[in-house]
Amino acid sequence: MSRALRTTVDHGRCVGNAQCVNLAPGMFRHNENVQSEVYDPAGAPEAVVLKAARFCPTSAIRVEDAATGEVLFPQP
């Protein structure tokens, strides 16, 4: 069973280049300001979410284990 994730996008950093939208379209989409947002927290497997976070050129995506609060990305 996969763990639940808490994934957030820092809109102060997001430039809307759509890497996360392209990698995990079931989870991320652009908002009215052409910035990424999480619209379905369970819309992609953990490995895909972490890949999307790694590919973000501005490091705007933060991924945590929802149950424990452990930061999975960025690495502490």
C-alpha cells in the first residue's frame, strides 16, 4: 500500500513552465495565473510525484509524508 503524500507548490517560486503538469497531469494543473497547483493529491504514484518535484527548475514543489510529516523533497 502506498503512503499518502502532502504536496504543495510555492507560488512565490513557481514560474509555470509545466514540468510537473507534463509529468503528472493527474495531479498538477495550471491555475488562472499559469502557475502549477495540486488538484488531486492522489493523482499520481509517489515515484512520479517525486520526479515532478525534482524536475521543477525553481524547486517550488514540496513533498511530505502526510502521516508523519517527513519531508521527502526537497531533501533536508
